[in-house]
Amino acid sequence: MRVAVFSTRPYDRQFLEAANAAHGHELIYHEARLQADSAPIANGCQAVCVFVNDDVDRPVLEILAASGVRLVALRSTGFNNVDLQAAADLKIKVVRVTDYSPYSVAEHAVGLILMLNRKLYKAYNRVREDNFSLQGLMGFDIHGKTVGVVGTGKIGQCFAQIMQGFGSQLLGYDVRQNPTCLEMGMRYVELPELFAAADIISLHCPLLPSTHYLINAESISQMKPGVMLINTSRGALVDTSAVIDGIKAGTIGYFGADVYEEEESLFFEDLSDTVIQDDMFQLLQSFPNVVITAHQGFFTREAFTTIAETTLENITEFEQGLPLSHEVQPPKKVASS
Ligand code: NAD
């Protein structure tokens, strides 16, 4: 099948090429992000292969449908960037990678916790400058602290298992309880109780209309003063402006993020010679108790191998008219983009 692969970087190409040896699809790589003005380059392709910051909204899907595209193959778990109703209306199927190394993202979340708590980003720079002072580097024992896990699916479960290894108390919130998390002693509570009790809060739920700005001024006001907030899930789970106010007020003591609500115009690009126009992002990253990484939680060899293999299997299933193992079902009535 002829496939237009958007948002391609050299590492995407490397792993997709290796996996495609078993499938033989014609992969046409584009560095461009998929959006309305780049969509016409998929002309003549039956499928597009996209990533987290590609815009797969109704206008884009209409252009794709008109040029013969019948499949959107996501190289990601999250599908909040796809208008599923529009895809269903246009008879375009959507497939994703449901299961790839949840360890990659969970371990990255723990990395952010350690980095913020022990101020490793400062310590690294200090020692390189022969500054061996410990002033200002004091952290806290994670052992015995209460960790709140919001979303206890595959990544949330892995994260909880690691934090249990540190000797933390686990609180969980999810719309359905995970038996493995219950077995390891996680106590499920409502969000206000989790916010009030947790020393560390880590977000692992999907971005849905119901979870948009889950972290806002009101929820931040319910948190323990000095709480550590970690977001490796999706940027818009968090109202960044409210987080900035929370950091200034001291309610949020540490903020670690691998995602940002306006990341589309920033992440995955080298903008080091550019004047960044996003004032909110610049203010956020100016704080000494904030660490931001550019959506790299998934970026391990193991995750990339599985992403590439599953993506090509998804495309082959579609081409051969087989049942789609990883289809994202269109919303019933309530949109869940
Ligand atoms: P998953 O489907 O296994 O788990 C998601 C969990 O969230 C489920 O248990 C679900 O019941 C729960 N949930 C749904 N609605 C909820 C709500 N309103 N409140 C609380 N919980 C709710 O998914 P996963 O593989 O664990 O991935 C979780 C998220 O991580 C993805 O949706 C994606 O946004 C993010 N992610 C980030 C990266 C990265 O590189 N940073 C990589 C992969 C995934």
C-alpha cells in the first residue's frame, strides 16, 4: 500500500524501514506535519501515517478523503488529535498503537521526579563549573510519601509499580479500577481526596473532553502546599496558566512535564536559533522548580521497534481486508476526540 508518512524524523524512518522489510509497503516520507496546507501531498496514497502533533481534524480529513485516503495509521497511543466522527463520516478508518512499552513513559515520569526532587539539573551544571556547594540542592525521601496516580491503565500501572519499589503509599483515581493496582495495595479515591493527600501527583489518563484541564485553578487549590505535579500524558490535561499561578503562590512546589498544551509549534524541532513567541512557555520554563522535556517519554529503542512493527501490521491488516486489531472506534454519540 502507498502510504504518506508525516512528521518523519530520521529515527522514524530508520525503524519504519526495518519493520517494513516484512510488509513491503511503499512508504513516502514527509518531514512536514499533517495540516490543511500539507494534506494535498498525500494525493495518490491510500493511507497516511501520523504522529501526536499532526492535525487530523475535519478539514484535513476532507482533503485526504477527496484524494483517496482510506486509512489513518497513528504511530501513537493517544488519538486526541483525530476527529473520529469526521473520519467515520468520510469512511476513513483510524488505527493506532495500543500497546508499546508502557515502561518507557512510566520510567520517564520517574526520571522527572528524581530530577526535580534531587535537583539533578542544577547539580550537573554546578559540578561542571567546579561549584561543589550543596546549598539549595536538598531533596526529600520518596520512601513513605504519598503518590497519586491519575489514570491507572498500562502506563499508570507501570508507574505505580516503580513508585511502590521506592516505598511510597499509592492513591489512584480512574473511571475503572485496575485489579493489578488493587493487588499492589493502591487505594482508589475520588480526585479531591487524591489532590489533598498526595505529595506527588502523576497524570496518566488520556486527553478527552472530560479530562481537558483536569488540573485547573480549583483542583490546584485542593492540593498540598509544595506538591510535585508530573504530566507525561497530554499537555491540555493541565491549564498551564493555572499551574504558573500555583507555582508563584507556592502551592505547586515542583512541576515536571513531558507535554505542553501548545507543544505543536515547538516540540520535535530545533528552535535554538529562534525567538520563541510563546510567552507562557517561556515563563513556565524560567522557574527554578520546573523541568520540561519535549515529548520524549516514548523515545526508547524498545518502544520505537514496537511502534513501527504495529503500525505496519495495522496497515497490512487494512490492505488485506482483515479485522483491524487496533482500530479506534468512532464515538457513539458524545464526541471523544
Ligand atoms: P491506557 O488506555 O492503558 O490507560 C488510560 C487509563 O486512563 C485507563 O485506565 C482509563 O480508564 C483511564 N481514564 C479514562 N478516562 C479517565 C478519566 N476521566 N479520569 C481518570 N482516568 C481515566 O493508556 P496508556 O497506555 O496508559 O496511556 C495513557 C496516556 O499516556 C495516553 O492517553 C497518552 O496521552 C499518554 N502517552 C504519553 C506518551 C509520551 O511520550 N509522553 C507516550 C504514550 C502515551
